[in-house]
Amino acid sequence: MSPNSIDEGEGEAPPDSATVELPSDGPELEDLFGPLPVAMELGLHRIEAVLSAVGSPQCSYPSVHIAGTNGKGSTAAILSSVMRADGRNVGLYTSPHLRRFPERIRVDGRPVPDALLRSAATVVESEVRDSGATYFEAATILAFEVFRQLEVDLAIVEVGLGGRLDATNVVAPVLTAITNIHRDHTEFLGEEIRDIATEKGGIIKEGVPLLTTVDNSEALAVLQELCREIGAPFVPIDPRSIRTTDGPDGTRLSVALSDGGLVGIRLPLAGAHQARNAALALRLADMLPNDLRPTSDAAVRGCESVRWPGRLQVEDVGGTTCVLDTAHNPAGVQALLLTLAEMDLPQPVVAVVGILADKDWASMVPELFEFASAIVLTTPRSGPEARSWDPMIVSRALGSPPQLHSEGLVADALRRGFQLAQGGTLLITGSTYTVGSAMSILGIDADEAG
């Protein structure tokens, strides 16, 4: 798509269909259940009551439960790809979506068909409405029912927020995992790393191994103590044991499995942080029950064919290199910049940035200036209004530097970004809503399976 043909719309108003062909949007959650409360209301009483009333679908298949500040979706996607390479019927539940709601509920790497979403919704609809379930709770219930109807061999479930009181914490997993622990969502999880680790450690279950690549010593000690108290095997994976090299075709890594053998992988996802996610996913696959454990060949093929859109995704758009990444918190920005520094990107680099107001944008935007020659701030209309930032306030807080620009619509921000980049590199980052809106405008596919 040519940058000059960008439409005025965003995720809610896709580009001109004569310019780019987009997939069917499919039903949104409100189309299935009507209006739902969108405010975060942590707690398990509503979802437990609904699931019990509809026959506890989440207990009809084995599951793997994955928490963490960053990387839990990537880890889940890599594990899903490995299991699919082994011929398994795999359910994958992640959040939020980039472009359309059905992306959250995938089987065989693709969003489930619209008809199946509607069929599953009819089974749980009355209970969802009567319970006052939130948007995320309704989505989670729907995913569990879809997986039951499709008789998945394994469900891979990403935690939404925290762990202990997250709606997904009703599964009966065969394995649990925590990717990393940083400060984020402190208004819900606490300010201290110890508090955040305790909340995320709430997914630990008696007798169920916890695997983790957490490298913060304080957080690691909390998780180890929780495992000891609950009676869960504690399986830390030392990130220093993951040997990685970056190249033009992605990241190469070697991972030691439980039998002492080494598996060499060429991962198409860029960055040392993705190598850690892959190592965790491979160890999870290696520790599944015998009847689910994939072959080493499937593990290699699954890792090497994984696709996880919006995570350091590189696209050519009209001669400009576009890099899309959902770096939505300070730790994510740091990982992004470390990886970008290793990439030979065309210059200049211009960033289009949209961050939620409750994130630490005051530290994130200045860090992006260390890499980008100019930044265009924007606000996607698809994001929650209550969490929307004001780019003008951000600009004034940062001293209104001349290389900082602001555009109200993502489409306008992209147009300005292409003009400033002059055929170099356009980095599109911040919230998932920002990246998803840009993908819709530019006609970039968001499906996991290529």
C-alpha cells in the first residue's frame, strides 16, 4: 500500500477496499453478548459461577497457563506452533487483539470461524448476562467453550493481568509458566516487585510444575517460596544458559532440554527476549505429559515456523521499512531498543507512538528519542477512552522539543511519519491499540498462521 493512499480512518474505519483487501472482521464480543462492563474488576466469583453453570468447559482438556509482565503471548504462540507441528489440535487464548476480537481465540493457528463463535456464545450467553461478567470474563468463558466444542488436545492460556485474581485462573493446568516480572499495572498489582511476584505467582497449583525465566532475584525468591508452600515443582531457567546470536534471518539459539540434549533453533522472531520466550516454550513442551510431548523434530519445526504479528514485525510499505512492535511498558521499550540497535535499518528512523495514559510514558518516550530522529505522538480511537493519553500534555511535559510532533488520528500520524522518514524506517509502537490500528490502515494481516 502506498503511504499516500492512507485513509482517514483507523481500526474502526479500514482503508479503501479498492486499495487493499482486508479479511472479514468477524463478530465483536458485543455482537455476541450485547454491552459488557469494560472496567477491570479482578476476582473469580463471577467467572467461577458461570463456568460451573455451563458444565466447566475449562476442565475438559489439559491446559498450560502462562503469566508474566511481557512475553507471555509470544511464549504461548511459540508453544502453540510447536504443538501444531506435532499434529495436535491446539487452542490458544491471548489478549488483547490487534485488529479484531476473533484473534483472541485461535485453533490451529487461526481465529475460529464466525459460526463457531456464535454457536459457543449461545451456550453461555444467558449465564454471562445474568452474572454481570466483564468484557474479559465473557471473552474467557467463550474461549473455554469454543475449545470444548472443538475438542482441543491442549489449551494454551495467557493470563490477562496479574494471575491470582485474573479470570483465566480457573483452569486446571498441567504446567504453569511465568516469563518475567517488571513493574506494570501497579495500581492493581502493587508497587513492589515482591507484591507483583506474589500476584503473578497466584497461578501456581499444587503438584503442577512452574517454569520460569524470571531473572530478578527478589521475584525469583518469592516464586520459589510460593512453590515450596504450595507443593509445586519449581523449574527456573537461567537466561544465561540460552546461547543466542542475531542475524538477518532472525535469532539463533541453543536450548538444553531435560534429558541434557541441546536443540538448535532458528527463530524468526527477532531479539534476545524472544530467544528467552522460545527457550521457555521449548522447556514447557519438553515437560508436558508423555501423551502430549512433541518430538524434537516438531519442536524445531514449530519454532522455526512461528509467526506472532505486531512483535518486531518488519514490513515494506511503499519503499519505507515499517517496524511494528507492541512495546507497551518501559521493559518492552528497552527490549525493543536493544534489538533495533542490532538491526541495519534504513535511516532516518521516525517513530509513531501511542501509549496509554496509565503507562510510564514519561520514561518511555525519551528512551525512544535515543533511537529515533523524530517522534509523532497519536491516540488510537480503538483504545479505551478512560485510559487515553493527551499527546499535547505529553509534549509539554517533555519540553516540546522540535522533533516531537502530534497528530490526533493514527492515519494522520502515519502520513506524517512517512513524510518525515523519507523512505527510511518508520517505527510504530506503544499500545496494542496503536499497532493494531496501524495494521488495519496499512492492510497488514494479523493472523498467527501465515
